Amino acid sequence: MYNIVIYLYLTGVAIASLFSEKVKKMWRGERQTIKLLREKVDPDAKYVWFHAASLGEFEQGRPLMERLRQTHPEYKILLTFFSPSGYEVRKDYKGADIVCYLPLDTIRNSRRFLRAVRPVMAFFIKYEFWYNYFHILQHRGVPIYSVSSIFRKDQVFFRWYGKQYGKVLSCVTRFFVQNEESSRLLRTIGIDASEVVGDTRFDRVLQIRDAAKPLPIVDAFRKGRTDGGDGPEHKVFVAGSSWGPDEDIFIRYFNEHPEWRLIIAPHVISEDHLKQILSKLNRKTVRYTQTTPEEAATAECLIIDCFGLLSSVYNYGDVAYVGGGFGVGIHNVLEAAVWSMPVFFGPNNAHFQEAQWLKASQGGIEISSYDDFAAMMNRFIADPKLIEERGKAAAEVVDKHTGATEAILKAVGLK
């Protein structure tokens, strides 16, 4: 049944590639993978394979790859992606020796791929469980590790109709899961090879924080001046990875509170979306790519209209909002929390363990409406010490859950 579904999906992708440039890139990339591997693979090298569906999973695997390269240069690293949004952004990533698409999980593709590269071990990040790849790797005696994985009782593996597909989990040498509930669920289907180590993203955000770039425009925006002198600074609210429903909430509030300055880094940076944001604002606004420190110092709202800066921008804020919670799910709340900031997010966060820890610590604040948001912001304004307390709690969550990278590499004999 699984292989029938895969072939149906393959047919759908082929058809969709005629109409979608994004799907066409994936389709073309997958078909070129075997040729690329035959050209680039060093037959005498030992390859460690990391597979990430997209950018989020890549960030979870990145601390492992970089530590492995640092401590075990005798291994080469193969990095594969399923999604074009991951591959297109990270195809030139210097932490891997080869970066390519992973061909769809047909029996033929799996055999050809693994004949071409012959990895000595494989790391699959979070939700990646490929039936044919896993069974062939197991048959060849190649260790398979599931990293930063998290399980819920409503997943197919734990349903009566998912027992056949659930057998793929028995191929995994060891699971490195995020929480105790995941380990318990695996035991209910007879899998004991799991270890609770947490999420490697906590290690990654520490790396990101330590590598943060100074941003003169954002610094001038916060200080209200460019002379570099000391003096009172503005309170700054940073909204990261925001979508329309998020913006409807916080923009409404800050239009009425000129004592705060607002930074918006939208998830979608298109002219249409930027125009929508500008139409909602009634405060002096500048765009990052079109302004100067001198102009930004006099503005009340700064729109980050380019990629790659958000993790550094959070450093200039007092309170953060992370978008996506009114859609398919929240984006990376840890990038904000690591800077000792209380973090707002929307209601769709149940599948994100880090959000649950942040809420429990009160460093994370879930909102479902404008009224929820306004009530908490009013408390922050009335009691500035509360911002500091909640921000400290958020940072402590990050500090408490670091160390997954070291634990994983030690367990697999690569520390």
C-alpha cells in the first residue's frame, strides 16, 4: 500500500511540475541526484548522511553536522533535502561535502541512491521516516538515528490502521526524542531504543546568538540617535515571522501606543504583503533596505524587508511576537527567547514542545485575540519589571534544555 501511495504521489508531482516552478525545481533536482552523486562521491571516503525535510529540520541537524566536522574530519557529510525551500536556500552550505535532493522513496530510487553513496550511518531529523530507504539501510547494517523526533498519540504509527507503516520505526537504531511522552509512546509499540535528549535547536540558538551581527540601522532606531552616546532608549517590540492575522493584532495596538517602537519582520517578504502592512500602520515607517541610520533614528516603525537578519534583530527588542500561531503553526520562538525576552505567540502551538515549556515558565504568552494581547501588553507597560522577569524565565528555558548535540554524538560514538 505504501509503495502504491508513493507512485501516485510521484505521478502527482510530475503533473504539478508542469504548472508550478517550485515543484518543477524539486522534480528536476530529484531526477538529477543520482548523476550528481556519481560525479561527486569519493569512493574511498566514509559518508555520514543527514536528511532534513526543509529549513527547520536543517537547523536542528546543523549543530550535529558542524560538531561532527570539527571533531571527526575523517568523515564526509552528505546533506539531503526533500523541500525546494530547504534545498534552494542551503544548496551552498559549506558544512556539508555534498548537498542534494533526496529522490522520492520508491524501491528503485532508494537502491540507486544508496548504491551511489553507501553511507556508514544516517541521521534523519524530526519527522522523517522513509519506508524503503530505512529497510535497505537496515538490510545493509547501516545505523539509522532519528534526531529531535517527537511523537503524539494521534500519529499514524499509534493507530490500528497504521501498524504496517509503523514497522518502519523498527528499522531505527536509536531514537533521540524531545520528551518523555515520545519515549513512552514508542514503548507502547514495542520500541525501547529511545533516549530523551531534548531538541538540538536549543544548541543552535545559542550558536546564533553568539554569532549575532551588529545592525547600525536597528541600533539607531532603538536609541533614537546615531551619535553612539548613552541615554534613555525607546522600548522596542519585535514581531518576527508575522502573517496577516498576527499583524492585525499587534499593529492595531501599537498604532495607539506611540511610546513603543515597532519592528516587523514578516514571514513573506513580497511587495503585496509589505503594502498590506504599510496600509495598516498610521505611524512613521521605514523599510530596512531603503533607509539609513539617520532616518531610522526618527522613525516609529521599522520593517525588515530582507532575509537573514531576524535572529540578530531580536537582540534590539524588549518584547517579542513570533507569528504563525493563527495559521499552520508558530515559527521559531527560541530565536527570540534566547535574548531574555517574553515571547507572544498564537494558539496553534500544541505540537511545539518548546512553546509548552515557555508557557509553563511564563516566559511564553499564548494569545487568542486582540483583547488577550492588549491586556498583557498593558500589564507590561504598567509594570516594566514584569518584562524583565518574564524575559529571564524565557532565557532560562533555553539554557535548561541545551546539550542535545553532545548527548547524541556521545551516544553514537562520535564525541
